[in-house]
Amino acid sequence: MRSSNPALAGNPFSGFGIASKSSAMTIRGTINKTAILLLLVFLPAIWVWKTFFNAGQNPAAIQTWMMVGLIGGFVLSLVTVFKKEWAPLSAPLYAIMEGLFLGGISSIFETSYPGIVMQAISLTLATLLAMLVIYQTGLVKPTENFKLGVMAATGGIALVYLVAIVLGFFGINVSFINGSGLFSILFSLFVVGIAALNFIIDFDFIEQGARANVPKYMEWYGAFALMVTLVWLYIEMLRLLAKLNDRR
């Protein structure tokens, strides 16, 4: 099974034997692990948020924590992808790192656009529930062609962002990514749509893993994969809402 989510790239079930029922991955177990990861994101995010506002909304007060979260989250995501059996440890640590980063970026956005964080959280969770309903009802089926299409779109988005970052080092601003023009908003809507479609693949991965009776530590891996999509979608929601606010 192929996926556009880096955590699910390739065949994540290859090389596994069949575990016993008592020691195998389950959907309920993955849901519980996802709830734990969400809590581990929330707690450090709140701490960084309070630190920012207690420091008089000074970004310098949280800059180090944001960088630790950003770099630490990236490193831990790679560790989790390549060492799936480490997921019971690396996935919670990844969630903590993401909490540090998200708490920082959320507080900065909130300062410029009051109320934007609750809007972004609400839209992200609503999208998650909507995609779960779509998956459960079979309105969108995770066929191989669907997965390849989403993977290609996600890879293209990643490439565009990478080019924009490199150009930024030379003082060149890519307006259709960072601006608030109509094309920029349409681009953000496209990215949000692709991020949302990744949930279909995440749900399919979790269900297929449970059916395959893979080892129980894959519950943590499945929860981690879901968190990767949630974090991406939340950040894109923040960016989209900020652009819409700039046009008012």
C-alpha cells in the first residue's frame, strides 16, 4: 500500500509476521494512542502560548522553543518512519516537539489575527470528522489510483514549498504562497484539500493494519501518521485564515 503521507510511504506492513490477537494492532488501540498524542501536543503548546503572552507577546521569548520543536519534530518523524518499532517512544516525543512549535506559531498568529487559533482548530477537527464520515460511507475509496494522485499532489506541494524557502534565502518572495491575493488563497484551498484527502489514506492504513494483525506497536505508528496529517492541516488552516483576514 502506497501513501502520500511520508509516514505511510511504501508498504508499511512489509516484513511483519502475524501477531496474536492479544498483541496485534487494533483500531480502538490506535484511537486511544491518537488521543494520547493529541494531549501531548496540547500541553506543551499551552505552556509556550502562556510563555509568549506572559512575556508581553515577545517572539524572542519563545523562539528557541519553536526551533527545538521544529527541528526535534523533523528528526523524530524520520526516526519513527525508519524505525517503526520505536514508535511507542518516538511518537510521543514527536507530539511533544510539535506542541512546542505549534504553541509558538499559534500564539504569533493569534496576536496578528485575534480568534484565528480557535477557528483553525475548529476547522481542522471538523475536517477530520467530515473525512471520517466520507471514508466510512465509501464516498471516496482509497484505491491505488487515488493514493497515487494524492501522493503526486502532496509531493508537488512539498517541492513548491522547498523552492519558496530557497528563494526566500535570496530575498525573493513567492507571492502566490505568502501573499493574500486571489491566486494565493486558491492555492491554500488546494493545499488544504490535499491535506484533508490524506486522512482517507490514514484511515485506510489503520484499518488495513488491524486486519493484517501487525504488532501492537503499530498502533503508535498509525497514531503518529494521523498526527502528521493533523499538524499539516492545522498549519495550512492558519495560513488560509490569515490570508482571508488580510483581504478584509
